[in-house]
Amino acid sequence: MPRLIYEVVQHDEAWAYKVGDVFSEPFATREEAHAAAEQAAANHRLAGPDEHIEYQDPEGGWHEEDEDGADRPDTGVADPQ
């Protein structure tokens, strides 16, 4: 199962969290960014309904698959203080 880390960082003269190279909206304080990261990480772990999905890969090919709504990633928050 994949592990996603929400990292709290300074960004654009404010605070944000990021996953990989994607940043959240800015927050005025580190504490606000940390709380938002905890909430986002918790939401990412919530199970949902099974879904049939279609997606295009980087080469332009289309794929279909059934996704198990209970197959959720392990998430965490990294906040070096």
C-alpha cells in the first residue's frame, strides 16, 4: 500500500503543506498549515464506494479499471519544527 506524506513547509511568504511537488493553499501560521495537513491526511484515508474509472496515460492510451473504495493509502504528516 502506498504511503503519502503531507509535509508542512514555508511557501510564498506563508505556510503550506505539500504532497510530492503539489502545494496546498497558503496559511498564515505553521500551526494552521499543520492542522490542515492532518485533516487532509485523515480524509485521504477514508474509505468510499467502489468505482469504475477511466484514465489516459502519458502516452495517450486509455485504460479502464475497477477501484476498491477500501483500498486507501497510508498517510502521515511531516512537520520539522
